[in-house]
Amino acid sequence: SGSMILAGVMLKLGGYGLMRVMKIFLEVGMKINYIFIVISLIGGVIISLMCVRQSDMKMLIAYSSVSHMGLALSGILTLNLCGFWGALILMLAHGLCSSGLFCLANISYERTHSRSIYLNKGMMN
């Protein structure tokens, strides 16, 4: 569905575009990158805390996607090779995993007609 495409492809295109732009504007990025690294990491922690309170499966997966993209953003903004590779691997792995999680949430919804985590507990038994 649309959420699988959004989480699997569209968020990663934004991260890849940022990687390309940061290579061009290297001097400007060196001056302000620490501010944005702190903001993205704090945002990732806050959104991770919001994930703890979620009971809707799709909302939980969507919030975790935003949190992971904050971590990838901080990796890109380090402006070194290890940060770029780490962000690239994180975006690739997250694209595959989040699409699969959205697919599983949709299968669970078709089976139980509910996206609540509390109603879908113990489906493996």
C-alpha cells in the first residue's frame, strides 16, 4: 500500500538527496552541522518515547521510521565517510524492514479487522 512505498522508498530518497547536497555545500555544512545533529538526535529520542505509548501498529511503525531517519540524518551530518556509509546502510536496512512490517500489519488487519496491538497479541499461537 501507500505506507509501504512511503517508508521503503520516499523517506530514503530524501536522505540520499541530503547526502548529495551536503557534498556540494561542504563549507556551510561544517559550520552548522552540530546544531542539526543535536536537534535530530533529540527528536529521535522524543519520537522513540512516543513509540512506547502507541497502540496502533501502523502508527508505531511510522513513528519508528521517523526516529530512524533522525538517526540517519545525524550520520549524514557528521560529514565523514563512516557517517555516510552508516546512514546509507541504515536507510537500506530500514527500507526493507519497514516495508515488511507495514505488510505484516496489513495482513494482521485483514485477519482481525483491528490495528490495535492489544487485540493482536498472541497471533502466532
